[in-house]
Amino acid sequence: MLPSDLLSYRQNGETIVPKRLDINRTNLAIAAELIDCFQQAQGRTQGELDRQLQDIEGEGTDYRIKRGLAHILKSNLSTFEVVSPLDPIALRQRVFTQSAQTVPSTSSTQRTLEKLATELSQELEREVIPAQIQAGIYADLNENKILTEFDAPTPEALLHRYNLSQVQGVFYRATHIQINAHRNDPGEYKLLFRYLKLFQLMAYIEGDADRGFTITIDGPTSLFKPSTRYGLALAKMLPALLHVTKWSLHATLQSRDTYTGNWKTGRFSLNSDCGLVSHYPPGKPYDSMLEASFAKRWASTKTEWKLEREVDLIPIPGSVIIPDFRLVHPDGRTYLLEIVGYWRSEYLQKKFAQARKAQRHDLILAVSERLNLEKAGVNVKTVSVPIVWFKEKLQPKQVLAVLED
């Protein structure tokens, strides 16, 4: 996404209109030039890349566009790493310690580097040359980090990513968002709700899979203290929404007037015909490494119970439960499994309240023993569903014990 200083929009009354780039020859050429610059910079420092990008910006009036496109390439598609024979902090300490024992001069500096290179070659059991030490002393500075990987997009994909980022920036200042997800394929709802859960958004959900859902989300500026982190999480939800076939969105925004400093209200609307393109895969993301590792262990377990990721939505007042897994036996028996790992108090209260409201006899909760449920105000005795307690990892045999009880 783009930082606030690279966002461009115009205001028509209270309506906010983010700037988008046309997918035309001129803009495609700019995108292609920047992509080529990053490809040529692989193996070089971030400082060298930044100087090349400054040359491309030049003195033209479109520098904000070029800077925005470059920001997306750098922050989302590039990997910069510290390349040094030793941790730079430890390396500096050793270099300075040895240098302090000699009189400063060009020749003594070279002797110090050669001596340390010999020592490190023996310690690391690989050749280390003086030039690597010299480059590694301050390799942890951003400008000295090396571009080791670059996932080059097509010029068209980069322009789509830029346009999406401009719209995402609107949500940094949202106080209230309402999404109407009309009647769609149930799998699309599940993907959207999983992303809402993944980004820990405070959502009130009404409706069902047959008629559609209305989702009301509090924005970052509606909190007691505006949260930049929450605003970013809200913006990350938009690419997931684009995977839903038919929807509409309305947002209320709050921002300070540049001249008076007073708060002013803005409006923003979007729907499924917006033309934005998502870069999120249409697959089903795991909410945590805990779930992913459990699924991997289950796959190697010898059991007739089949673990399914695609599960049913369970509508309850004000929300839906999307169990993490469904367990299916060949004889027709099914159970739903929800894993409750490390979460904040509000989430735990909501999760156990949902379990009570669902009144499902086929729901199993797997709860981490690390959670301080008493401090979070959760009384497990009020929940009638089976609970599996686990420590670091949820083991398949713990869940099977409940299934086969």
C-alpha cells in the first residue's frame, strides 16, 4: 500500500474520488521502465537503487506517480537483505577493537582487515576476504542492504496494484464502513469472512448465504484512539472483497482541514463494477501457523476421519461462525473444529459468546492453555461444546479422542 504522502484524490462536495491511472501506452511505459530498473538492481545496494530511481523521477511533474509505483515495487515485491560475513554489530566491534591497537593509517587499516579476514575464514570454515569485511561493517544500514530477490510484475499488473493502493488509502481515515455482499457463491463469502477474521476487524454481520450479508465495520478513527495499524488492516481487506462477485460499499471518512485544522466529513462509495483488480490469491488462507501446522500433521495421521478446510457458515445474531475445519467420517458423522490460539481479551469473549449462541452439538473448541481466560472474563463452564486443551501444538490424537469418545 501507499503512504499518505503519495495518495492522490479530489473531493467533489463530501465525496472522495481517489486518483487512478489509465492503462495506456504512456503509463505502461513508465511502469516498464521502473520494473526494468529494479531488475537491473538485483545484487546491488538499496542506496544505488534509490539513486537510479531519482534519475528516473527527474524534474517532471509526474514524480509522485513514479514514486508511488516505485514504493509498491520496493515494499511489496522486493527483498533486501543484510549481506555480511558476520553480524554487522559484532563485526564492527571486532574491527574497532583491532583497529584501536594500531596507529591510524591506510596501511594499518588494510593489515587489520587482512588479519580479521584470516581469523573469520578459520572460524567460519569458508574464505572471507577483506573487501567483504569492509562492505559488511555497515551492511545493516538500509542504504547498504542488498536487493537479493525481486518478483517482477507485468507493467499492467503494477498499474492495477497502484490503482488499488490509491483506493485502499481512503480507508486510513474511515469511521464507519458498510458492505452489502449480495447473493453470491457461498465460497466467496467464506473467503471474505476469513480475511475479516485474519485482519482482526471489528465487524457486525447480518444475513445468510441465501439472501446475502450486510457487514458493518468500525474504522480506525472511530476507536477511542485512532489506530494506524487498524487502518492498514482495514485497507488490506479490500483486495479480499474484490473476489466477491456482487457487492457494494459505503464509507464515512473523517479528516482535518489543511487550512483550518477542523474535522470534516467525507463520503466514499464503491461496488463490484469498480474495475479494480485484486492481487490476493482466490484460495483459502490459514488464519495462523497453528492451523497450518495442525492440517499438515493431520495429513500424516492414519484415520478414517477426513479433514476439510471448506466448511459451513454458521449464522448467529450479529455475526457468523466460520469454523476452521470440518471433520467427516465415511459413515456420515461430521464435526466442526474451531482453534482458539493466542488472541486479545475482546476476541476471546466474542469467540466463547459465539459458541454459546450457536448451540451446535457438533462443534469442538481447541483452546490453548497459554490463554488467561479468567483474566479475559471468559467462563468456560457456560459453554456446552467439547473443549480440547493444548499447549504449544494441537495434536490430531487429542481431537480424535473426542471424536471417538
